[in-house]
Amino acid sequence: MKISKERLKQILKEEMRIAEQEQEETEELMKTKGAFSKKLLELSKQVRDVKGLDAVEMQKIMNITLSLIQSASAGTLGPKLVQIEQIISKRIGESK
């Protein structure tokens, strides 16, 4: 099967466009993950100033956070996060 030069050029251009798009998406994801990591670090430092937080509560918060991150890495968390956020907002009296 012969491919014309024009068709070959077209295929290469499309492949280059796809590769560039994937590179941009990867870079954006890394920026997002970097911002997320930075925010988690800030929150971990703010915990020192929280009054009335006992060891059991800290352990439960840590366990929930770890579970959420592990579930997110499995790619199954999106819809559940919406439900969790709604439940928490109702229980602590904040509206979203």
C-alpha cells in the first residue's frame, strides 16, 4: 500500500498536533497537582493553630484524606466527592 507524500504530511501533522496537545495537558496537570500539593502543605501547617482538635479527630481526618486520595488515584472518586461535599456541608451548616 502506497501513501502519497501529501497524505503522509497530513498524517505527520496530525500526529504532531496530538503530541503537542498531550504535552500541554500533561504540563497543565502537573501545575494543578503542584498547586494541590502546596495547598495540602499549607493546611498541614495550619493544623497547629486549630484549637480543640484532639488526637482521635486528627487520626480520622488523616484517614479520610488518605482514603480520598487513594480513591482519586483509582479514578473512581468524582461523583462520590460531590455527594461527600454535600453531606459535609449539610452536617456542619455551610451552604455550597
